[in-house]
Amino acid sequence: HRAMSDLSHVDESGSVRMVDVGTKPLSRRRAVARAEVRMAAETARRLRELPKGDALATAQLAGIMAAKRTSELIPRCHPLPLAHVEVTLEVREGSVEIVATAETTAQTGVEMEALTAASVAALTVYDMAKAIDKQMTFAVELLEKVKE
């Protein structure tokens, strides 16, 4: 069982704080997150049949925009200069798989940006299909975090 002070955003007294990364050197960092929106096969079929520029492009753009605004959404995230953000969506048999990659050269990692991009893209897919599928669920996970 870890102590409260082992949490990066909690100090010894239990107060929540922003981590000081000022003394850390700049390094190239990349993170990849994946979200899967599970849905009825019929819902996936209908999404697949939409014009390519519609639903998936909207969700892709939402994910990219969200990555750029992560520090505004999550109070103790540092604003980062993102060098690259990529969000891909693939409609499968009964799901949409989203993979989000974020890259920066900074003093802290970009896993929150990748996770935010994947999450908001998933929420956008959910929002577009909720009228026809009330049983959708989604999960998000960090696949990779690299520091060079």
C-alpha cells in the first residue's frame, strides 16, 4: 500500500498540487492511447456507411482539438507544446477503435494528451450514435509512453 505522498499530485500533507517540472531537462516524448466504443453491429454498420468525411472525421478532429486543450480540462496538467497529434478511427464489426498519439519535446510526458484525445473522440462517436444505440459503452487505455 503506497503512501499518499507517492501520488505525484499530492504533497506530504495531503494537499493537491501541480508537479514542479522546472528542473527537469527537455526530452522528446510520445504517448499512445486507445479507446474502444462498443456498440451493436447494426450501429457500426450504419457508421461505416456514412460518407467518410462525416462521423469519423468529426470525431478525429474533436480528439485532436481536445489534446491541445488538455491542460484546460484537467486542472493540474501542464500546458505542452504539442509537436504532433494523430487520431485514427476504425469501424469494426461491433465497435469503433480509436488510437491517439501525442508527441512533444518538453519536461513532462504527454500521456494525458493522448488519453484525452482518445476519450473525446470516443465521446464524439457516442454522441453521434446515441440516438440509435442506447447500449454503447467505451473504455480508454494507455498503450505506450516513451521518453527519448
